[in-house]
Amino acid sequence: MAIKEWIITQLSKLTKNKITEESLFSEIGIDSLDLVEHVSDLEQHFDIEISDEELLNIKKVNDIIVLIEQKSK
């Protein structure tokens, strides 16, 4: 499964809202605590590390997709 599909599938478990790459976390009901917990799962799954500074810059689903794609190379 590609990174984008995996992330959207995982995020879909946290909300009933439809999630797309352009979805803002604030609009789909995922708060900062949910995001921190999810990022921990992402770090383990993709064997990467996301800094607090990088986490603060994540506003929409595509932000995290791009970040993980960059770190997974």
C-alpha cells in the first residue's frame, strides 16, 4: 500500500469525516493530541523520526504525506 493510501486509511479510523489529501486536520475533527498519537504510529510504521518543529507545520493531510515521502527516501 502506498504511503498516501496508508495514511488516509489510518486517519479514517479517527474520524467519520471524509478525508482527502487537502483536508485540514482542524476541519475533519482531528485535534493536536490525535495527531501526536498518530505521528507516533507513523514514525514506527515507516521507521522515521518527525521533530516537534515539523509536527507544528502539519496542517493538512498532504503535509504529512509529503513529509513522510521525503523522510522515507
